[in-house]
Amino acid sequence: MQPRNMSMSGVVDLGAVKAAQEAKAKAEQARAEAVRHGGGGAVSPSSLVIDVDEAGFERDILQRSTEVPVVIDFWAEWCEPCKQLSPVLERLAAEYNGRFVLAKIDVDANQMLMQQFGIQGIPAVFAVVAGQALPLFQGAAPEAQIRGTLDQLIQVAEERFGLTGLTVDPDAEGGADGEAAPAEEPVGPYDALLDAAQQALDAGDLGGAVQAYRNVLADDPGNPEARLGLAQAELMQRVQGMDPQQVRKDAAEKPADAAAQIAAADLDLMGGHIEDAFSRLVDTVRRTAGDDRDTVRLRLIELFEVVGADDPRVAAARKSLARALF
């Protein structure tokens, strides 16, 4: 499966946002199931270092990254520096005892993943945290530098995303590949419709995706996946065909024009400038009144849906919006 959210340019990857939300929900469900069956959700030491291929990327890296930072070691059998670096990373994964998981990817066997991450040379080390990918370092770095990088990664993961790592049980037994056997996923009543909506989104059929998500919400107004998907699809629909230069010009010339600022905020968000989008609309709320003000407020809330309620930038913007309104 192709990895989602591999852009390093800061662009908002809507597929990755959705996938991270789904993964978080699945992880929480799995933890709840473990508690219900008398387990504490602990993992075996062997599950701290795993081999990952393209087929297992979403399960083993993307979903796992909603619980713990995943450090990715891109390596190859013929790479001598890789043979120096990999044992160090494996030893540190054991020493850090669940604060991160090490995923090893053989680039010869997984060329698509190598291309998606933009790997130019190996060894290369990346991290994925809450569905977001970031480069760490390239080459066989000194151990002291690696430790410092890992410490920073763990701190950011805890402070920004609340990821405190995994509980490791030395006596826990893994499955055949060192992993606990995954629980069978229940099939939801709207899974077929949601899959169809995602397929339409991937194919660029934005109108079809919007309608499919609306069909789900007509029966289940609180469905979180459909709400998120609809917000994403509608955002992409709005920016499709926009002239960015003209939109920016209109926004600069008309700071109190609700429509101009809303259009610019949509472009901001699609370009990865999340805080700019939020602050633009909060400022516009302050400058407007009546129906215009309410229109801007509602669009800002829609953009909160796209980014996700757990994002700290959303929490900060909600406070700013409350101050602007009251």
C-alpha cells in the first residue's frame, strides 16, 4: 500500500490526516478490547523492532504512530554504513523500552516506499508521529547524536500529541512475527459507503465523494469518519479552479471582505499554512458583523474539522475565536 502523508514540504496531506484519525480510533478500540479481556495492552520486547514492507506500511507504521513514535531505518544488505547504524538503532530501541518503535525497511525490496519518502541515499532515518512524517538524519551518525535526536523526537511526540509510548512486558509472548495477534476488526454498517467515498476521493471525483459522505451523514449525522471526509472533500472542491494569485490579491485589498478572506484561508490550509488560515479567519471575525461574521465563523469551524480536534493549533484557534466573539 502506498504510504500517505510523505510530503516534507509542509503541505496538508488530507489522506494522512484522515488515516491518522482512523488509526487513532482503531488503536483506542484495541486498547479498550485489551482491557475488557483482562489485558493491560503491554507489548513484548520483540515488537519494538519490526521489519516493514509496502503491504504492511499502514498497519505497522501509520496506525502504530498514533500510539508511539515510529523511527524508520531505510537500509540494504549491500550497504556497509547500514550495517554500522542498524545495530545501534536496534539496541537503543530496546534500551528506550517502548518510548519508540524501530521499523526497518529494506529499500531493495520496497522501492516504492523509498521513492515516496524521497530517499536519495542510505542509511536514512525518518520518523512518523501521529501520521506525520519527518526526516531525522542520513548516514551512520555518532551514537550521541542519535540519542539527542531520539530524545527530541520523544519530547515533541509527548508534548504535541500526548504519545507517552508503549508498556513493555518482558514476559509477553508475541505471535509468529513477534507481534501480538491483531483482533479481528468489526465491519461497520457504513464501511462500504465510506470505502466508496474514499475511492472517489482518490480518483479525483470530488462531487462523488461529497455525495457519498453526505449519504452516510444523512443516516448517521455524528459519524466521525464521514464528517472528516466531507470536510476534506468540500475543501478540495472549493479550491479547485481557484486562481491563487487573484485570491491573494483580493484578500490583501479587502481585509474586511468575508468571501475574499474565506477563499484565501482555504488556500492557506491546502498549502499547509494552518495557523495562517486560522488567524486570518479569526481576524475577519473581529472585523465583520451579522451574517458575514457568522459565515466566517462557520467556515473556521469547518477547517477545524479538516485538521482534527486533537491538533494543538485547533485548540489555540478555538480560544482565539472565543475571544473574538465575546
